[in-house]
Amino acid sequence: MSDLTEVELLWLEKRIENRIRFGRAVEEKVLDGRRRVMLFAPGSIFAFVRWTSTDFGAAISRIDVLRAVAPGRRCSTVPYVQPGGEILLRLSGWSKVERVLQLIDVVEALDINPADAAPDYWHHVHNRLSVNENPRSYTRARHQAWLHRQRIMR
């Protein structure tokens, strides 16, 4: 059994798209032209986007921001993710998914890798968007506070 969290990605043109939006995979396995597996170390944070379409339009739009768990730790099951992960954000519906993608872009515009952003921020975004409210933007000051808190906790 591996210590790594496996995320299976699938791409079928105009039908299914499972992809990683951000995160630092430690390994990638290409299964064939349409499938691959990304592996994440325990504690790493990544965004997993799933989109499915039918002949009548988009059927599923979902984004999960997850933290990979260490072996033996509790986790939530998520389709295509083995063994699962700690859910920091889980939203569905294109308008909410699109808003999260925009917020990820804002974090990146600060020259901060979203995988390094405070996990509490992703909880905040989940909670606010779940009730159709606008989340606060991630800022350099918030990020510096998160980094300082990490140094103190070590």
C-alpha cells in the first residue's frame, strides 16, 4: 500500500474532463491517451475539477480542494481519489465552480501557489459560496500570517 494519494484523471472530448487545477504531484502515471494518475504526498493540497456533459449540455460541474492524507488517517471518499482526502472545499454547479476558478486565479496573480495558501482560506471560500455570499479575497497579508503561524507551530 502506498503512502500517496492517487487521483485518476480522464479526458473524453466533449464528454468527461477530470483534471487537476493546482497542486504538486510527486508522480504522474500515464495509463493511455485519455487516462493518467497523479500521485500526491500526504499533507499536500490540490484542486480536482470534474466536468461531465451529455447530449443536452453540462450534467456535472464540481470542484474539490483536498488535502492528501497520511496512511491510517481519517478521510472522506471522493470519486476518482484513492484513498480519499480531507475536504477543504467542495462545490458543484458551474457558477460556483467558475467562481472558485476565478479566486484561484486571484491567488496566482499574487505570485502565490494556491497549494501553499492557508487551508482555512479554502474552508472560508466553501462556506461563503455555499450560501451564495462573496468570500474575502486572499491577500499577501493573510498569506504572511499563515506562513508565520506555520513557523510558530513547528
